[in-house]
Amino acid sequence: MKFTIKAGAELDILTQKELRETLDSWMKEISRGVKFRKFSGQGVVVGGAYLIGGQGADNDTAALGPQPGFVWAVTRLAVSGNGVVPGTDLYSVYVDEITPSKLVTSGLTRGQIYDVGVLVLNGGERLAITGVGTGVSGVDVTLSGQAVELPVQLAWQLL
């Protein structure tokens, strides 16, 4: 809806219908509340190393991070498969890319538990896991995990 002001400026405000549609959409998203997500991804041991995820992760098959408008509090990560030796091979956890500034945790063996709020991913961010695989070369290594997912408007509840 537009009004002309005597000074010649136009003021564009929402109609009742536009306001209702906007608020309804927002309230549906925020009322959804907490969701507990399980996720997984795979990599292949090549030359004694593997990489799982990162910004290039295919969200259709391995959602390793939240969609825009949501946040994840990752609570559990585990790496398994014939390409890794349990208790011996180490892996590191990054957000988005494998660079020192994006490192979250390193020197992990098979599993890691995080308290809620320790490893938080914002919408569009992705986990990236890299590690050493001294098991069978050329086979899959699987990452599995869990996260608490919230609409971004409720992220304060992670504190």
C-alpha cells in the first residue's frame, strides 16, 4: 500500500494481508521448535588419508550442516569403517574448509561427544572431517553424528 505525502515522498507500507502472511510464515517456522538430527557422510581412504564433507558436501545425500534459517548444536561425531584402525587413526573436525583458522577439534580417535553450544553451525556452514586411515586403502570411511537443530530465532536457547 502506498501513500503520497505532501512533500512528494512515497511511503510503502504492508497491507493487512501482506503483514498476516509474513507473520504466519515466521510463526510457523519458529513454533516448529527443536528437532534432533542424525547425519552421516562418507569419504574414501586414498594414500592413507580421507576427507568427508566441507562446503562442497552434497546436502541431498549428506546434510553435514543446517539449512539457512537454522542452527545446529552438534552433540556427537564418530568415524568408522574398514579404512580406519579404531583407537589408532586420528581425525580432525573443521567448519567449511580444511584450514587452521577453521579447526574445531583435532587428535580424535573414533568418537567425540560435545556439550550443547560447544560446536554450533550457522545456516549454510558445513562440517569437514579429515583424517588418517591406516586400514584398508580405497574403502569408505563413514562419519555419523547427531545435532540439535533450532530456527535461528531460537538460537539463544543454546546458551
